[in-house]
Amino acid sequence: LDVEAASIKRLNRFIAIRIAKVIAKYTSITPNQITIFLALSVFFIAWLFYKGTYISVAVAGILTWLHFMFDAVDGSLARIKGINSHGYGRWLDHATGEFGRIILFLGITLGVYAKTQSSLYLTLGYLAITAYLFFTILVAFLNAFPFSSEIIESEKSKRGFLKNFYLTDPLVPGVILISALFNKLEWGLIFFAVYGWVFSLVAFFMITKK
């Protein structure tokens, strides 16, 4: 299901295809190797968020956005090399991507807590993570709901610019980047905790109402 902002997605794929072409031409790197590298890099980014200095947080925010941009490189490389990405490779990319976002949320939560010593942000972090997990599970099991795909596609066509605010990429890395550059990660946690659950529940009832 395509729930990403179309314009940013096209730009992302435009860049990813060109990077993938260079990789395919000059290296023997495989799509799965790129996927694993991106998955491991998330732990470093989360550590930067936890470290909590302005420089480390700002760098982590930029790396989060770059991670989002490079996330399409493995799939583009698979298509260039003629590798079937509908099996293990696709599962690996999806599983590590979703797991990686949880690690980022965890790093941000612990970083904000270490900075403020307020248990409120542990609660907000928990709400942010569970909201994202709820929406991820909802999308993963979308076919269990009759006509759900048609409903969401129909609603997307009505929303226009609002489809940029689905609880997925590029909204997630975008909010993280902005809150990191302003050194206000707590704003990001509040946003994901509140908006995340509001969006997820609205999406759930929109799908199940029929």
C-alpha cells in the first residue's frame, strides 16, 4: 500500500536509482548488504540521540533523513541487477526498516529522559512507539479488512496535500529532523505520542467502519 507523500517519494527514488546505478557499475555490493548496513546504522544514530548534545542530536537528525533517502537504494539495486525482491529481500527490507524506526524512537526517548529526568517523556516515548507499532500492524494485516485498500486509496485521493501527513515516511524522519535541528526532541515525542495515536485510531475506524 502506497501511503507516502508522492512528490518526496518520487524525488527519493530519483536519487536512489542514480546511487544504485553507480553501486551496480563499480562494486559487487548486493541489495541485502545495503539493507543490513542501514539496519546496523540505526543503532549508531540512536546512540547519537541518546548522547544528547546539540551536535550529536543535529547529526543524528540529518542521518535519520539520509537513512530515509537511502532506504530506497536496495530495492532500486535489486531491480537493476534483476534480482527478485518479492521474497526474502523484501521481507528483510521491511522488517529491518520497521525495527529501525522503533530503535530510533527508543534512542530519542532515552535521550530526552536523560536530559530532563522527567518520567513524562518515558510515557510519551511509550505512546509514540506503540502508536507506530499499531499503525504498522494495521497496514501489515490490511487485507484482513474487507475493501480496506479501496477505502484508503479513495480517502487518499480526497485528501490531496494531507496525504503528506500519514504516519510513515517521509513524515516520521521529517519530524525527527526538524525537532533535532531545533534541539527539541521532546516536541517530536509529544507529536508522535498524540498525533500518532489520533491518526492510527482514525485510520483503524476508517478501515473497519465498512
